[in-house]
Amino acid sequence: MTPRSALETPIRADADPPSFDDVYAAAYADLAVQLYAYFGDRQEAQDVAQEAFCRALARWNTIARYDDPVAWIRRVAWNLAVSRWRRARTALNFLRRQRPDEPRTEGPGPERVALVAALGTLPPAQRRAIVLHYLADLPVAEIALRERVTEVTVRSHLHRGRAALAARLKSSESHGGAS
């Protein structure tokens, strides 16, 4: 005689199988507690129990006729729990194989912070001209095409923007040195 697995649970001969709602009400809390003891995480245990009951609901006409439908749901829940545990273990092993220390990049220095703050005070046309010319390395002619203005206008924006930046940076430098 060979032992039967939980998935080969015999089908009931009686005509009145239990309703899903009755089985859920009677077994959910116990199953969630068992899974909580396994996971150590109440939310994870409840999620797995819910998933097992969802899978049972999809097959309820068949499962309800088993001698012990809760045994099928419990087996599915444990299989889901083991799968989640394995997935978490695989992810943790992957993270352990990564470089332990990521290269660190220092944040912006005070000069850069002051420059960005000063750029923010410029009128939009001057700010775009400064950024496109000095940070994007675009020539005056290309900036003029992009902005749909003449080259003279771009040069004017650059000149005024540089003058305003110089004044703002000089005043912030003098305020910073006095503190």
C-alpha cells in the first residue's frame, strides 16, 4: 500500500460539500497563525493565506468535494511560503555578491550651489543662453536657431547674464566671508 500525498485527497461521497465561505471563516485565522510562525511577518503570512484561498476559490467545485479541503489549502499555502522564502533567499544571495561598498560621490560644493542659486535669479532667456553656451557647449549661432532669435540677441543675453552672475556671486561671496 502506497501513502497518498496531500494532493491526492479522496473526493467526498456525500452530496453537500462545505461552502467556501464556511471553510474560509473556519480556517483562515489558523492558517495565518501557522504561516506567521513560519515567516515571522504577519503581513506576509496573511498575504500567503489569502493567495492560497484565492487559488482554492478558483477550483472550489473540485476542492469542496475532498475529504479535507483545508488540507489542500494548507498545502498550497506552505508551497507559496516556501517559494517566497526561496525567492527572498535568492535575492539576498544576489545582494551579498554585489560590491560591498558603492563608490561615493561627494555632493555639490558651495561654489556650485551658489552658481545654481545665482542662475535661478536670472531672467529665463539669459539663463537659457548661459546654460546652452557654457554647459551644453553650443555656439552662439546654434543657440540663436534654437531660441528663434538673432545672434546679436544671444550675445546680449550672454553679456547681461554674465554680468548679473558676476554681481550675484561677488555679493554672495562677500556675505559668506562676513559670516
